[in-house]
Amino acid sequence: MQIKALKINELSDFIKSDLFSQSDVIPITSIRALSHSNNPRAHSDDISLIIAISDSNKIIGYIGILPDSLQNGERAGWLSCWWVDDIEGKKIGMHLFLMAIKSWDHKFIITDFTPQTTEIIKKT
């Protein structure tokens, strides 16, 4: 398995890649990738998408992050999506989540918890 953390400036290449075009799983739409790339609050080196890829080159999990600048001048990432394959991705969900938080120096915003996400957050 391989985990890739994609920066804002890498999203355009990712949506043109074979991995993206041949995948049954779409971790980010082309329109969202364009929106993230043009986000005036994002920096080109901000991590915006983290994907887990199986040994058979299949996307088995991802977590999306929307870069933001808060009114107090702090920068933070908003959790925008989080998915793992029920079978192959079962053990990587928490790893993706922790990697996302660390990539944003623990300045991470999450809203609208699902019951499963609520349990994960309580445990962390």
C-alpha cells in the first residue's frame, strides 16, 4: 500500500493521471480540484488530498482538506471528505485522519459529524 499527500499545486496533474481516470473511486471531482487550485486562501504547497492506494493500484481511501485563512490570521484545514473502502481500506481510515491533522500542524476544523466520525473523534 502507498499513501500520497497531494498539494494544491499537484491536483491538476492528479486529475489528468491514469490513476484518476481509471479509478472506480473518485476522491475529488475535476471541478473541486479546480476550485481548490483557485482558492485565494490556499497556498500552493498546502496538503489538500491524501489518498491510499493498494498494491494493485486501486484507491482504497482518501481524505480531503479545504485550506482556509481564519479571521485571526491563523491558517487551518477543513475536513471536506473522508472515505475508505469497506474491505481493503478498513485499517487505514484513522491513519489518513491523523496524517491530515499532522499535515496541518493540528490546525484542523471538522463539522457535521456522522455517528461513526463522532466515535473516532472521541477516541482521539
